[in-house]
Amino acid sequence: MAKDRKERRPRAETPKGFRDYFGADLAERNRMLAQIADVYHLYGFDPLETSAVETLEALGKYLPDVDRPHAGVFAWEEEESGWLALRYDLTAPLARVAAQFRQELPTPYRRYAMGPVWRNEKPGPGRYRQFYQCDADTVGAASVAADAEIVAMLADVLEAVGIPRGDYICRVNNRKVLNGVMEAAGVLEPADPDKWAHERGIVLRAIDKLDRLGPEGVRALLGEGRRDESGDFTRGAGLSGAQADVVMAFIGAGGMAGAQGGAVDVLTDDATDYPGSATMETGAVPQGVVLARLRDLVGASETGRQGVDELEQIAALLDAQGYGTDRAMIEPSVVRGLGYYTGPVFEAELVGEETKRFGSVAGGGRYDDLVKRFTGQAVPATGVSIGVDRLLAALRETGRIGRRAAGPVVVTVMDRARMADYQAMVRELRAAGIRAEMYLGNPRNFGNQLKYADRRESPVAVIQGEDEAARGVVQLKDLVLGAQIAAEASLEEWKNQPAQREVPRAALVAEVRAMLEGQGGGTPERKWE
């Protein structure tokens, strides 16, 4: 008789495109999210937590790659509910909530949301299938004052989490202006918006790649196409030279294209028409000059003129509140990839020497047609989404976060019969706001208890054997100082700076607190302050 095949053990591995988060990473993220939430709360936004699962119909087809609707979600079919899917962002669920509870919610409705989202896309370096988003949106306000407020709040958020002024910039554009430019270039007819839709999609994606491809690469994609260094060819939009000139003038109107390292004609070959147009550094072009250029570019397009007017209002509102061009500026090269943006769009980019490689860390804009899918009526909305992981990485790069979090004070166990006494010590420390735990492993080997405390990043170990208990004292071992002395100090310094001292049992809490303060971190739970 053949032997039964041995059951295969499951492999202990994280699925591709996903990752696990441990203590220090979670502590960093939670701290940053709390700082962001404080700013959102200050601006009058209320928290909202929606279901991680939505109907596929409710999510719609607004994934970043608009050519593949529904292809990028984790979806399944149920007999009663039909097709369901994990949310791919926090905006689509908000649209559903705004429609479903429109009779109960205040108008405008201001909410913020934080949580994981899922995208069934090919993972790559720094690209995960589950990631965290942090959004704030205003639903029901048609005024561009709502857009200006989002931009101001975004600037305040970046400073609140530790990005200093001058190391970031909030760039603002308007999709209406871009549509006006498309009209002027002859690739958009208001009476037939579906005409040339494919070509416009290529144009949008090309503009969005300006920072990576530079002006020459973008211009190639506007025309016949571009062949990259590997030899792969990407088909372009097929615009004529004159049409491409209009689009390139648009993205260079704020000086961005010129600052990317290539000469760009801005309306004419003569750069003196607009002072410093092709050669000025990014952000150096006065806002009034940028607006004037855009008015010329959109020509007779009513949509385009309306977009320029809105940008002018946003710039004035931000300036009146003290948000100058060192914090927020009009930049025509900002496009945003999602198909539902209908008006102002914005991105926050890190520009400091240490953080500029992280690029954009937040983006958003106005999406007046998203709720309309449910109600049949246009409902104005605007909002922003912060890339939590990228912002955290930038803060770590600059050393603003990333310090090791202190573990708990560990109360060691020297006598199994006195477990209640050790637990009482833990309770007293916790009651005083000091993070603490009793060792719960096998207490037979005391050395293992100290190894455990080291692995837990514990700052202090509390020791009380039979002799100490009889004399009413405890031993406090400063694990931080002990590690420093072992690594750096001479024998004499070791004698002069003992890392362990005896204190009265009644003074346990006070002495532990003093030892923690001497380490420079306060109590363990406040190590992140």
C-alpha cells in the first residue's frame, strides 16, 4: 500500500505587491496621520470611514488608466450582490456616500478620510498593490474658494509634518484651461467632445511625463512618437507642428518646461515677448505674466477663458491669506491623470535638495461630475489625496522621523511565587503613563530576560530578587546607558557611571521616570514627540 503523500506546508511569505508593517513603521505613520488630521480638523473637516468593499458599479471606471476600465481592481461576483470590489481610492466611495446620504449631510459636506486602498496592477519597485491614502474633500461648493482652501490646507499640512517652507511647492492648474488650449490647437470640438478623444489622452499623458522626459520627449509624443533608450517605440498623438507648438507653449507658460533643461518656444521664437519665459527657473515667472500667457493661448475658447478666470481668483485668494509663490503657484504643466477632473487641479511637490527626488507627494482637484453618476444632477466637489508612504519616505530621508521608538520598561521575573508583586509594579508604571510589561517567558534564565529587553528596545529593566524584596528595594538597569558604556567607555568610566542602581521600592515610579528623562526621551510612549 502506497504511503499517504505528506501534506505540503504553506509558505510563510507576503504576497507579491503587498507588505507587512511593524511597530516603528506604524508608529511613524500614525503620528504623521495624527498631525495631518489635526490640520484637517482645524479647517472644519469631519472624519469619515467608508467600507473597504464597494459595488463595482459604484466604483465606476475612473482608474488612472482610463483605457482599461475595471481592469485594475480586485473584484469578485456574488449571487445576491453582483460584482463587488476593493476600493481603489477614497474618492469614489465619497461620491457614493454623498449621493446616498444627500438628505442628511450638510451642504457643503467637508470630510477627511484615511485608510488603505487596493489596485490590481503589476507591482514594481516602490509600487505596491495595497497602499495608504489620506484625503480631504469638500462636496457641494461650486466656488473656487473651496479649491483655494484645499491648496492652503495642503501647504499647512506639509509644514505641520515637518517639511519646511521652501522645500515644497503647491502647483495649481485648471483642466478648463487645458481644454481651451486643446480647442486652440484644433484637437477638441465642444460640439463633439468624443472626437479626437484618443489623441487628447495621449497629449495628457505626454504632458504628465514632462519631469521625466523633458520638453523634447514630450514634443516627440505630441507628434509621431518617441523611441526610448531601449529601442521601444511609443506612438504619439499625431499633432502637426503648429498644433504641438500651442501645447508646448501652454506647458512652458509657467517656466516649468524651460527649467527642465530644454529650450521651449513660448508663443513665439522671441523669448523677450514674455520676460524670462524659456530660461527662467521654475517659479520665477510672475503669476500675472503666466495668466496673461494663458489668456493668449486659449484665444476665443469660452471654456479656456473661464479656466483662466478661476486660476486668477485662486491666486488672489491665496495671496490674500499670505500664501505667496514660495508656497503655491500657478503651473500649467500640472495635468493630473484621472479622467474625472473638471476644473482646478493641483499637486504638492518636494523641491528641497534632500527630498526633490521624491517629487509629487499629494494631488487632487475639482471633480464636479463624479456624484452626478448617482444622482443625475451635477454636484460640485473638490479635494486632495496625500501619498502617505512617499511623504513618510521623504521625512525619513531628512531625518525628521526615523528615530528608534523606545520599547516598554521590562519588569523581570526572579521568583515565580511572586508574580503578583511583579504585576503590581507593572500596574503602577502604567498608571503613571509609563509603557511597561512583565516578562512572560520562562524566567529560569535571567540572561534571556535581558536579551528579550534588548530586542524590545527597552530603556529600563526592573529587577527584584528575594534579597531586594526583603530589603524593600528594586534594581533599575539603564539599558540605554549600559549599551553606550559597553560600546564607548573605558573601564574607569564604567565604574564612575554605573548603569544599574538600587532604589527604594516605594520610589519605583519616580526613579524610573527620572532614568527615562536622563536618557533624553521622556517616558517611552512619548518618544515620538
